[in-house]
Amino acid sequence: MVTTLYRIIKYGIQGFFRNGWLSVPALSVMALVLFVFLNLIIFNVLAGNALDTLKDKIDISVYFQSDVAEDDILRIQRSLESLSEVQEVKYISREEALKNFQERHQEDETIVQALEILDENPLSASLNIKAGDPREYPIIVAYLNNENLSGLVDQVTYNQNQLVINRLANIADTVGQTGIALTVILSLIAVFVTLNTIILTIYSTREEIGVMRLVGASNKFIRGPYIIQGIVYGVLAALLSMVLMTPLVSIASPYVSILMPEMDLRGYFYGNLGNLFGYQLLLGVGLGTVSSVIAIRRYLKI
């Protein structure tokens, strides 16, 4: 059994190199697919990092009536924190709001003088709310607009931020859907090209297949080398795509750092090199194996 497996692997690798003029196009297309797939993985990481940064900067604020007691506001804060859609709730008292306002406008003499003239704090206490997902802000706003809170809440800033929040959610959906669609399309192209390559290989070796039948070779022994060829396509394509990606990451990393200082592209790539190559290898071997199996079942009559 070990000897048979060794011979199948040997003949499969020999067949790959012997039919080099057929192997190069299939290998090139599959390497291109895996290269694009790897770029999509890295792009999704960058997009996810950028979206997370934007999410941290987007929130909604709830301003309360000036006569609402602090205990009532803290009670509402606890009720909001119990919602699964809410990631974080921060309470800002009237005194803290005034202090922050004074710090932001300390160089504006007109505002400073106006605050000194006023006998009391004109600012309201508020809650700053961050959702786990931008699409969940309408649920939080609906909770705040219920009748029990109507006499306490003065204003909710969701309407001012709604356009930005909706655009952020749409960008996140578009990035994910586009990446999946492009990967599927390119994978189908790779399967088609590899499939035709295996078919041409089968046709070019039809006389050898006839000889193996005459000497009593088993079906597995005849089919095995073509499966191995598909796997070889996948392995070499994965290696080639990683080789192509390495200099590209080194070139792009400084520019990415300028746009997103918190993202170290080179560090991410080399820190996850094993996982990235594993994804490439899994997809490449899968595409090669599927292509070989389809070709064998349809065109190798034994």
C-alpha cells in the first residue's frame, strides 16, 4: 500500500513537470486566484481596522432635562447597559460638561465672558452611547423614545449622526459582500482552467492509460496521479502567491501606516504568515483536487 501510494505521488509529480506547457497556464491562473484571495484577506483586515476606528468615533448622546435627578439618569444608564446592542455608556454630569466646554473654548474670550455672566450652568447632563454594531443604533433610539422616558429626555443626537452611521454600516456590508463575490468568481475560473488542463493531460496520456489497463493496473492507481497533479497545482500556486505578496506588503506598509497609524501591515503579515499560507494552501489544494475529480469522473473512462 505504501509502495503504491509512493508510485502514485511519483507519477503525479512527473506528469506535472512532463506536461509543463499545459501546467503553466493552470498554475498561473490558480496563483492569480490565490494572490487575489490573499489580497482580499489583508484588505478585509485593513477595512475592519478602519471601520473599528470609525466606530469608536461614532456615538449618540442623550441630553436630559435640567431638572432630572442624577439618580434617575444613572438608572437609565444601567438599563441601557443591560441591552445587548449597547457596547458602552458614559455618564457626563452637568459640571463635567461645563468643564469640558470651558476647556474647548478657553481661548474664546466672548464665550468665557458669557459663561461668567450666567448665574447657573446652562448645560445638561448626558449619556454617550456606543453600539456594538452601527446598524443597532435605531434600536437604542427606539428604546430612548419610549413614553416612560419622554419627560426626562430633552434631545437625542441620532438624527445628526444618522447619515454617517448608515454609511458606515453600508460600507461594512459592501466590503464583505464584494470580497466574497470576487473570491467565488475567481475560484470558478481557476476550477475551469485547471479542469481543462487535467482533461488535456488525460488526452495526451491516453496511450499510457491503455497500457496500464492491459497490465491490470487498478482504477485508483490510474486516477491517483491526476489527483496528485491537482494538489501540486494548489501547493505551488500557494507558494507563488505568498512570494508575490511579500514585496508588495513591504512596499505598501509605510503608506498604510500613514493612513492608519494604529495598523502595522508588515507586522500583521509576518505575524500571521503561517495562518495566511494555510488559508492559501487549503484553498489551492481544494481547487486543484475538485478540478481533478471532476475531470476524472467526466473524461477518464476506466
